[in-house]
Amino acid sequence: MKLYGKNWKRDELAAFVPDIAKVAGIRQLAETDGPASGARLIQIDSGAGLRVELLPDRCCDIGQVWCNDVPFGWAGPIGMSGTASVGDNTTLSGLMSTCGFDHIRQPDTDEGRAYPLHGRMARMPARIVSCASLWDGDDCTFRVVAEATQFVLGLATVRLDREIDVPLGGRSLTLTDRVTVVAGSLPLMAMYHINFGFPLAGPGSRLTLAGKNVPDALSPDGVRTRPSGAGPVQVVLSGGGEAPPRFALDYDGDALPCLQTLRNATDGTNLFCIEPATHEKQPRAALREAGLLEPSGRGATRVFRLHMTFDPGGHPVGRV
């Protein structure tokens, strides 16, 4: 592995740092003030300038992420918050919010049943199964494993098994979700709401899909959808200016065939979202009529994997 500008073998590093947690690793914390007071927080430090916050009380979604002190996620005016007692305030703050797995996008009523904005999973507290440093030869990965279950009496029950991996000495994150129908049946729907603010979202920012520029993604404001493309897909967002920060997202276009983008440049908001999804932007009734809402029964499982890479650009080199 490479750490602080030098390649190390595990036994070489152990001679200087017998406990890797002294320079990098996982910490479990709690918020003590403001709208998020009392909420659990997990922080992963890669040792290479990447610092990731996870939100166990929001199904272990991703909060703010910094790389060399450059913030990547969007932070709304009220900052991070819990999932209760915030009224109509937006709780999107952070790099990623999970949408699903019973519904995605705007609230809808279908066949006499009401579905909330972006489904129910994002507001479910997760059980943290483990936080560990995993060695494979000379390489180490910091892994957080979480589990969350959505249950409404009379509806299907869905369990989320989530793994988040950050390599020691790296500037990337891999999220793997295994979504299982535990009881009943329902159409499994998923969308990953990946949110950016300053400095990645602003004048001169640029989005590419499979290496091709997407010129209408950031201007004007609004929601747009397009096919992801089959097989491995890469989406890249670059900020404006010289040597800007850069974010790359790799995912399976067969598992998440729709790529949605959202831009809101209004004063005090400055939000841009990359949102890979399982379904096009249509009402549930229209999706059902088109045969796109086939229910999945007990035991059915879908796997979604997102790989994120963070590049601070020509900003201070921090500790690398």
C-alpha cells in the first residue's frame, strides 16, 4: 500500500505503527448539538486525505466526504439532521441518500396505497454489524457492515445488508447493497441520490457519461433522465476553474439502467444530484401498465454496487 508518499509492506509499517488506528481507521461518534443531536456518526479516515462520514440513523447513508479538506457532499442550510423532529425541512444533507426500496421519486398513490417521497428505507435506523480493519497481504480495507429493515404492517418486508469499504491509503469508497424481500412481495425499486454542492457544483462544472459530455445536466435547473447504458458505466463530475476537484462514479448499468440528474442553482441552495435508478421517471401506474413493476416475492434479492473516487484537484495536498 502507499501511505504518506511511500510504498509499505504490512510488516514494515507495523515496526513504526503497530496499531493502524493511530494514523487511520474507523471511529464511532455521536452528534451533540443542533438538528442532528443524538444521532450516531461513523467516521472513516483513509490516511490519504479522504475522510468519510456515515449516518447509521439514516440506514448508514453517506454524510459529508472530504478529500484534502475539499468537501464533496451537499450540505443544506440546516446541515446534517436526524430523521425525526425536523418537520418539513429537507434531510438530504450529505453525499448520498438511499431511495427505495418500495418506491422512488415523488410521493404517489397507486392501487389505493400511498407511497412517501423516495420510499421508506432512508429513514430506517441501521444496526451496525461490524466495523473492522481487514488485511489481505499488504493491503488493508476499512469496512463497515450495516443492516436495516423496513416493515409496515400489511406490506412487504425488505432487508438491506450494506457494506462500505474504504482502502487504507486510498481515495475511493465502494458501497455494496444486498436488498432482500423477507416477507410478502413488491416491485423492488432503487435510486441512489448522490448530492453535490460547492465547490463541485457551480459555474464551469462539467458532467460526462461514458466519456461523453452531458451539456444540459447542470443548466438550466430541472430534472432530466437518460439511459445509463449497458454494463459498466462511469459518470464523472468536475468542478469549474483550473485543476478542479473531480468525482467519478462507477456502477452497473444493467442493475441501474436509468441515470437521473437534478440541478437547483437557486440562491442558498446550489444543489446538483447524480441519481442512478432502476426505473424511468414515470408514475407507478404508467410503469405497471408498461410491465415494469413486476413484484418480487419472498427470498428475492437484488445487489447494487457503487464505486466512488474522489480527486481534490489542485487544492492543498493535506497529508499525502
